[in-house]
Amino acid sequence: MSKANLLSTAPAALLALAIGTATATAQDGAPAPVGSFLSPTSGMFMLDYQTIDLTTGGKFDLHGVNYLHQLNDWLYTGIGFGAPMFHGDYGGFFSANLTVHAQAPLVGNWFVDGGLSFGAGAGGSSVQNILELSGSGTYLKKYIGLGYDFGPVRAGVNFADIEISNSPIDDTMLMFFVQKPLDYALGKHADHGTSVPTSEYSALGNETIVSFEYSTLTQLNATGSFSGNIGLVSPQISHFLSDDTYYFFGLDLGFSGLVWYNQAQGGIGHRIAVTPNLNLYGQLGIGSGGWVTDHIDTGPGLIVYPKVKAEYKFTDDLGVSVSAGYLAAPLGTSRNWSVGAGINYHMPSAAQAMAAEEDDVALRGLRVSLF
């Protein structure tokens, strides 16, 4: 029995949930009342890049990934994080924030934007340096600038100010950004459990997989003060561009060994269907990770993480997988093997939902709130 998730851009919708959206996904249920269940919703992913000069000397770069949910014609709110990759010696530095963002057209394809991000940030080259670099941990970013709408994407530059209180992170700089607009559909939580008419199936878009994995990272010729294994908990969202090619975003969070270790990466992958129940995956992720560089040397933070997976699907929706990968920090000395096991939840595409029997697809309720 097939099931479907009525979110056309699932990664965006999942992030929208984190800022308090009540929505519904598809499963078996009672006949639906007359009328559309889904409302069009808009937002955007925004990538930004800036270099921070420390008041004590030295610098590092910060790459930001943000999801912004559109509230009206000009106002957005959302969540984001930042991490270094190419400059400095602070692999493992991490900031997380809530953002209020305003954006309005000027003339032609030009627009003005500005915003305020508030959250927390911490990291350093050593345990002692964490106390110096992170201060109180309170992160604040203010920015204003101009952008140009190219259609599929928007890009621009902002004048920004970033500070962490009681820290040498207190600087003004240019922040370069790229935005990808998103349009998807959400259902009301009150409608969960009711069947969806086939006229709504197009909102599904392409297939999405939500994965949760536990893996062990084994260091090779470790140069830092910590040389043991690291246990990681790893959520990942994969959204398919075609039947077999996907892009993904994943986190790896220390669970044992070095519990403060963290990394985030995104990339592209490919699936090979060996049998109807057996799939092979290969993917390449690029991102930022570490903790403190005297414990595990990821240098300025850049990581490259190729991984292969084998999955067995018990149902159309649910599969289990085993994985193996090689994690390297090209600008540091850290080199690692990883092995893991996980569970994968498949959110079908519009075509898969159309193949389901009548009344076989309905809304399933999910509510997440942020306090």
C-alpha cells in the first residue's frame, strides 16, 4: 500500500516545520471533503559568505546556510547556521541563528535587502581558545545591501556586522549571498487522516528520502590529542532531481568518543536499483566540520566525504542501509574511515502516488513548534 507526502519541495518544508509550521503528509485515510487541502507557500534558501577579522589578529571565513520562510510580500523569517572552510584554524566552529529578513524591489530586477540574525556561536583552536574566541556565545549579525534577480537565482552583496559578545569576533565586512526561491504546498494539520484527490498529487514533486544513521569514524594516523573512534548520529535529507540522481544535506553529530564533534555537508549522489527491494547509492559531500584543531585537525574546517550505501527496502516507504565512507580534511591532517547503519524513510514522487490505488493517499499530521 503506497503512501505519499504532500510537500513538493520536501527539504524546504521540513525546515519550515522547524519554525512553527503545522502541516500534513499523505497516508491511508478517510475520504476527503470537497476542496483543496493544500495552500501555496513560498520561501528561499540563502547561502552567504564573509571573512571575519578578529580584534586580536588573524581571521577566518564563515559560510552560512539559511532557510527563510516568506510571511508576506517583503518579510521573511527562518533559521540558519554558519561554519568556516578555507581560512583560519577553527575547524569545528559553528553558529546557529534565527533570522528576520526584509527584501523589497527597487527598479528593474534590482532589490534591497536587510536583516537581523540572533543565536549562538562557539569554537576555537584549543579548549582554552574556545573560551577566548567564543566569549559568552551570544551571536548577532546585522546586514543591509543590494541584490539582482536573475530568475532561477538571486545574488548580491550586503554590508554586514557580526559580533559574539565578550569575544574577539566583532567586525564589519562585505557579505556575498545567493538566494534560491522555493515554492511548495502545505496542508492544514486539522485535515490529517483524510484522503487526497488525485488532482492534488502534482504537489508531490520528486522523491525525497529522510535518513537517520549511526556511524563510527575511525581516525587514520591521528595527529591531534584525541586519537580514538568517534560515534556519530547522522540525519540526512536527499531530494531527487530525476529518478536516480539526488542532492542532499546532512549533519554528523558526535555521540560518543568526541561528543562535541560536529560537521555539516551537502552534495550530490546517484542511486542504482539492483532489484525492486535492493538499492545502491554513491554520494559526494563537501562541507565543514571538526571540534578544536588540537584535538582533531580539520584545519580551517573544509571536509570532503565520499560515501557508498546499500539499502534493503521492506516496504515502499521504509528501508534499512549500511554504509562506508572516507572523510578527509584537505587543509588539515585528519583522515578517517567510516562505517554505519541507518534507516530511510521514502517520501514518494507524484508519479509514484499516481500509481497508488484510489483513496490510498491521505494527509498525515505533523506539528513541530519552536519555543
